[in-house]
Amino acid sequence: MNKYLVRSLGFFNDAYDLFVMNIVNVVLTEQYGKHVYTSYVKSWVSAAAIIGAVIGQLLFGFLGDVFGRRVNMIATCILLIVGSILCTVAYGGSGSSTLWFLVVARIILGIGIGGEYPLAASSSAEDSTSSAERNTRVATTFSLQGVGQVVAAILGNLLVQALADGKPGENSDSRLETVWRLLFAIGCIPGVVICYYRITAEETEAYRAMQERSAAAAQVGAAKKARLSFIIRHYWVSLLGTAGTWFLFDIIYYAQNLFSASILSVIGVKNSSLQQVTTMNAFVALLALPGYYVAIYFINSLGRKKMALQGFFFMGVLCLILAIFWDDLQDQTVLFIVLYGLTLFFANFGPNTATFVLPTEMYPTPIRSTCHGISAACGKGGAAIGSFGFSIWVSNESFGYDGAFYTFCAIAFVSIPLTWFCVFDNNVPIEEMDAEFYRKLHVAGVGRAVGQAVVTARHEYGTSEQEARSTSRAAGAVADGKHESEISEETVQNAMLCEQLQAHSNVAPVRWEKSVLVAVVLPTKKLFRGVEHEGVVHEDVVREDVVLVVAVRVGRRHELQTLQ
């Protein structure tokens, strides 16, 4: 099987397992009744997989950067299979206990679903040969979500027509139970097939290249020690954009998609049968599906940022129309389906695709899976709010369905400025992104080494505690990527980071003012040593491919020479 399909087909399985709950919700409501399948229980059953997905996205996002994409994609596939089996055989002796068993099973399933997000996105991006191909590949992988939704909707409709085509209250509990158990069981099949091929697959080329570079491997080790702080310090604006927009978007998207069958059940004919509801639901899914492929077509020419912006705008406008004219639209089935389907179309041709693609281009290989996992987990946090909140909102007569659509409208418009200021299209090749990442990591590593050297200098050369602390602060500030102008004048006077040295023999003279501790970064394996002037005390520290020269109490200008 093509390696691209091996890595991306898991996303089809994810979408099917996640959105099949849309059909299962209306089936469980008819089987158990609202006195057992209350809005509270319904919220838990619907949101369970999303809660698990948050765990899976954070866990496997991190593990994907540490142990690689391949082995973790096998693990997520196994979780998908186990979770689907548990959902299929869920039983607790009573209706209520069975439903809570289903909650636990869906959480386990959700961990596997969540793990696929950062792993599928990262692996799809890393096997690309250009930024344009990267965006297209990742968007195509994501489009399988739409295919999974459509398959779940169509299979749900077919099973209902075959086993539960009676009017409300006329279908037997055994037939209704067979419908939802079969829907869960079908989700096992693609997982088993994909798992076999993933076991025989290879690691992504970009991740292998990163492992094979000894210098890069050393830097990855440094990244593990300060991973979260390093990411937050250097990529916090990007994280605010990718995680924040995904969080807001998923409140709308999952509330609409997990409950679209429930929404359609109150549209048109009162007391609609399961067959009518699932048929309308299939039409809505088919209407939304082209949005994924329009997004793929425009992914490079329009850009991911503009795509997200226009998607949020049209979603907001359409949700506002649905809210204002809710009472009138309840009797206009076709018009409602068109408007409702268009909100999902612009979601897919907009922030749904963009939020998935952007983290693959905004973050370098060593932290791509982690940052994608964090962003996706925030998205699923929003999805949990939408899932828990929707059934409670609409059951409140003072809020209702129109209140829910007003809320969706407000969220969509709030997302626009966040998208505008905090995300960006990045057409830089992966290799260049990674090189920039390692440059930042070099500086951060040097800053930590300087701090240690300062302590040593204080004890061995009599440096004052004030000078040592000041130097340590400056070293940390430079390591954090701050410009000298952002550091206090006193700190600058007591500690400066020299970047004037040229590689090899072209060494520029350096002047240090007052009594200072000096750190010099040299991206070469040659050893540089300070030449003493007027009792200058110096210390040489060599770290892999970075040379750190610490000079203590330098009063005047001195030359640095290369030792061949």
C-alpha cells in the first residue's frame, strides 16, 4: 500500500468513529427514551471520544517527536481497534450502566483518534518535496475526515432503513441496539487493515534525517530538557494562533456535526422517523463534503490564512441567518438543509482545513508533532464545550436552537481578529525551518552554559555575586532570543554576548567594557582561546559544535586567536 495512504487512511477511520455518534445519538434516544438517555448522559456519551482525543493529541504529539511517527501510529491504530470493539460490546446490565460503559469505551477510542491528528499531519508534511506539495498533501489527508463523515451518514441511513424503518416508537429495542452496535463494529475493519500496513511501513524521511545528524541529535536532547518552556518562549504567538483558532472553531463545528441529526429531527415533519432524519443527515454530509476539495484546490493560491478568514466570515453570516429566521426555517426543510449545509461547506473550505494544515508549516520538525498535538488538543477542548453545551443549550427553552446559532455567530466573528494577527502562511522549505530552529536552540544552549560558567567564575576567580547574577540574567535573556535593547543597561554593561567573530581565521577584535563576564558563540569545532592582557583571566569551554569562551574581569581590548 502507498506510504501516503498508510499514514493518512487512519484519519478516515478517525472521522468515521467520531462522527458515527451523530447517528447513534438519535438511535439511542429512541431506544432508551429521554428519561434514560437524558441530555446530561447524552452530553457525556457524545463528548467522551473528544475528551479522550485531547489526551491522545497531547500524549502522542509529544511521543511522536521523541520516538518517531511510525511506532506511535501503530499504537494509535491499536487503540482505535480496541476502542471500537469495546463500543460494540458495551454492556452494563441496565440501560444506564450500558451507556456509562459506552462513555469509558469512547474515551479509550478517543485517545487513538486524538493521536492520529499530530502524527498523520506531521508524517504527511514530512514526506513532501516542496512547501506547495506539503500543503496539498496535508489538506488531502484531512479531506478524508469528510469521507469518513459521509460514509458514517450513509451507512447509518442504510442500517436504519434495513432494521429500524418504522415510525417513532414502533421500532423494537433489539433492532435499534443492533443498528448502533453494527455501526461501531464497522469502525474496526479499516483499523485492522491499516495497522497491518503500518507495521511494515518506514519512518518519515524528515524524521530519519533528523535522527541521523549527530549534532541535531544532541540538540534534540537539549530540546527535551526544556521542551515546553522553549516552545512557549519562542513560539507563543504561533501557538496562540493555531491553538486559539482551533479551540474556537471546534466549539461550533462539533456542536453542529455531532448533533446535526438531532437538529434535523426538529425540522420539517414533526416527530420525524429515524429514516427521515438519517436521510436528511446524509444530504447535509454530502453538501459539506465538496468544501474539503475546494480547499485543496485553493490551498496554495488563496493561502491558509485567507481561507480561514473567509470561512469564519461566511460561517458567522450563515449562523446569524439561521438564528434570526429559526422559527420560519423549521417549516422550510429544503432551505434549512441548504443553509445549514453551507455553514459546514465554508467550515471545510475554511478554518476546518486551515487549522489542521497551519501547524505543519508554522513549526519545525523537532517540535511539529508536539505543537500540532497541543493545537489539536485545544481544538478538542473547544469541541468538548460544544458537545457538552449544545444539548443543554437547546433543552433550555429561554435559549433554544436560535440561541445556539447566535452563539456560533459570535464565536465565528471573534475568531477573525485572532486569525488575522496570530497565524501566517509559511512557504519556507522544511529544511530551512529546521535550520532556524537549531540556531535558536544553539543560542538557548549557550545561555544555559554561560549561567554555569558564571557560577564557576565567581568561586574560582573572585567575581562578585552581583556581577555573576547580572551576567546570568543577561545570558538567559540572550538565550531567550531577546535583543540587547530589551535588556537593562546595567545588565548589558555587566554581560554581553559577542556575535562578531567570523568563522575560521577571520576573527574580529572584541572590546569589553568595565569588569564583565563574556560569552562568545562560535559555530565551529575549532577551539578559540583568549590571549591574556594585563592579567586577564580566561577559561575555555568546548561543547560539541559550539565553542564557548568565557573571559573573566577583562579590562581592555584583546584579540582572540585560532589554535590550529
